[in-house]
Amino acid sequence: MEYYDVIFHPLISEKAINMIETENKIVFVVNPKATKLDIKKAVEDAYKVKVDNVNILNDMKGHKRAIVKLNKLFKASDLSSKLGMV
């Protein structure tokens, strides 16, 4: 899968913005068929960052969310401003 098939868009909510500022994590809405390794590779290829960890959350609406923790060398706030979130 290519990165544009895996990542749909970043999630902008109060909780997601709080995670960017405090935990160096960013939240994406992803393809329901994507695995953690697919998401990690897609984020690293698309945004040129290093990913430490990926957690998955399936919500009641049928969307799959990926909570991506970036390496401490990269800032989630920088990536979110590049994406136009903040």
C-alpha cells in the first residue's frame, strides 16, 4: 500500500491537539485495512519523521484512528503546523 492509500487525513479535535502539545503524538484517520506497520511506514515516508509507536483506535462510526508517537528528535507541533492543523 502507498502512503496515500493508508493515511486519509489528520484528526483535529481538542483531545488530539492536547496530545500534540503534551505527549508528542499526532492522530490520523487511516484506512480500516491498514496495519500498524503500514501506518508507521506511511507516516515515515510521507512526512520524513521517525515513528516510535503506533496505537490503533476503532470508533463506533467505523473509522480507524492511528495515534502515532513521534521520536523525540521530531516535534509533533512542527508536523501539525506543516499540515495546517494549528
